[in-house]
Amino acid sequence: MPTLNLNARMEVKNATAVPTTNISAHRSEQASSNTMSDALKSIYTIEEYAELPVDSPNTPLRPKAVSTRNSTKVIAFYEKLAAFGLPNPVLRHEGDGLNGWDVQMKFLEGELEQTIDDSGPYPSKKDARDAVVGRGLEILSQLEAEGKISKKGKGKQKAASETLQPEKEEEEPKEPGRNYVGLLLEFQRSNNADQPNYTMFSLGASWSCEMRLPGLSRIFGGMSSYFPGKKVARQNAAKEGIDYYKSINLWPKDIDEATGSIKKKKAVQPPPSSKPKKKASGPNTTSAVEASYASLVAEVARELHYPAPQYVFESADIQAPNFYTVKCFFKELNGSGSGPHGEVRHVYGKKNAKEACARLTWAYLNSIKMQRLQAVQRMLEMADADSEDGVEASGDEQFEDAMDVSKGDV
């Protein structure tokens, strides 16, 4: 009987392959089902999403400083060119808004011709121009100090000022409403103060602006408010500066509502007797020199036997040191005569403030002088009437009484 060898190797010819199609399809369906299940787990209601813990805080976008706007050097540069009778500079820009701008400026002529190259890059053509113009201003000032350039005659200056104008930049369309930037600039110029500095910031398509006034540490505008355009942002910062001046009573009230500009007061000719003129000393001098009100106050005070006037100055605000409030006192007098007299408030410049106070004080002293003269006249008339009625009084007594009145002793 044959035996079965269990250890023998069995070979199967033409073996049928195990079907895999159904297995793969099953696995694919199972994976798809698992993926859908995981996706459903990631769907939350609004309430569930709000209760989820915050994995990482949202970091806000940081605004980017784009440009600083200050035309002080530009204006000074072109004014010097006009005064020296020099032609406009030639500016050449290269670049684009994405990679920035560089600039080259050529100015002066002949042996003094200058070329300034600045590769920047600058975010705008205006910033590039401001940079090279500032360096050009330094060169002009140096050449002027060395005597290599000099100012021309008045006729040439006028012709140059009419023909030489800074190149015009592309401006944004004006926003409706009052031009606060122009108003603030005109106010600064009227007070011989430097122009404001504007720094622009961009955040996506929005803009913000910081404005600084010379002499003040305060910032107007800021990055807390954003606007759709640069001009609107600048107007907002300038308006805050104007509101600040209004809050400390330094902003003029005579504003032209139609044009949005400060009305310039017409020069009013004072009456001939409003301010006496002193004759200038000298053998060949025939013209009259107009005296200051401070000297007139001292002169009238001596006539009235008043002590020397004393002017007390007070600064209007720590952040506006050039504006003063002034009062005049005659401290040795009693009563209301001691002062204060001629008080003026928030006047720009110490000398201007003193002169304004002295003008009002001079008017007050003249009124006192007139009252005394009228009193003397009445006493003399009464003395004449008494003499007609038979009441005798010596001329010396009448004169002494009148002098006492004129000195204020009676």
C-alpha cells in the first residue's frame, strides 16, 4: 500500500489568481466612508465654534510707513533758484511702484553744474524728489556762503519767480469739503512757523496719517483710523491739528467759509492823532520816526507822575511756547490804577505781545490824562466865575490847585 509523504512539496500548475477587484473596491468604499466621517466631525454650529479654545491668537497686520510729506526744503530750494536767477533742475526717475524709484537731478550751469544720483529705492517719485532736493539745497547754501553764486536784481528775481516753478506731481482727486491741510499751512505761514510733517501709513488698500507740528510733541491723526485714500487721511490729521489750536484759543475766528481760507485783514490807516511820531535826531534828518507804544506808555506815565510800567508775560501753553498773554501794571499805585491794564491773550511773539499790550495801556493813560485836563479846565472856569461874583482868590492858589489836579493829587 503506498504511503503519503506529508513533507513532499506540492506544485499546482495553472493556479487561478485570487480576485482583487472586489477587495479594492471594498477598501476604497471603507476609506471614503472614514474620510466623510472625519469631515463631518469638523463641521460645527456657530455656538460650538465660538466655544472652541483659541489655538493661536490672531496677529493683526502691521501698517507700513510709506512716505513722509514735508515741502519745507522743496519750497526753500526753488525760492533760492528764483533768487539766484537759475533755471529749473532736470529730474529723471527710473523704477516702478513695485520695486521703488531712483532719481537723478542736474542743476546749475557751466563750471558749477551739479549732478545728484540717488538709487533709493523710494516708494514714490515725490519721496525721491524730496530726497535729492534736500541735498541740492545744502549745495546751494554752501555755494552761497562761498560767494560763488549771488542774488540777482529785483527785475531778474521777479522774472525767475514767474518762470521757475516746482514740477507738478500727479495729484489725487480733491475730496469734497474744507481744505484743512491748506488752512493749517496758511496758519503756520502767517505765524512764521515751520510747516507740518505728514507721515503716511498703508494697510492693504487703506491709509492712515500721522501729523506733527514743529515745537509740539503731540501726534495728530495716527494709525487708529484708516481711510480709503491718502488725501482723506491727511485732511483728518490736519483737522485734528486745527481742533487743537481752537481748544487753546489760538485759531483765528475770521475764516472765509466760501473759500476755506483765513481772511487777511485789510490794513487800516490810523487817525493822525492816534499815535504820535517822534522827530528823529540828527542835523540832516527831517523825517519823523514812529515811536513804539511801549516808549509812549513810559512817556505818558511820567507826565501823569505814574511809576514805570511793568509788563508781566505768561506763556499760553507749554506746547505752544511762542504765544504769550501780557498785562501791564503800575505796582506802586493804589486801587484800580495799579492794574492790570491792556491785557492781551495768545499773541505770537514776545515783542508783538508787549507792543499790543502797550497800545491798549497807552489808550488808557491818555483817557486819564484827558480827564485830568478837563478837571483843570473846570477848576479854572469856577475860579473865573468866583472872581466875577466878588470872591477873591489869588492867582497862585488857583495855579497850585490846578497843578494838584493835573498830577492826580486831588
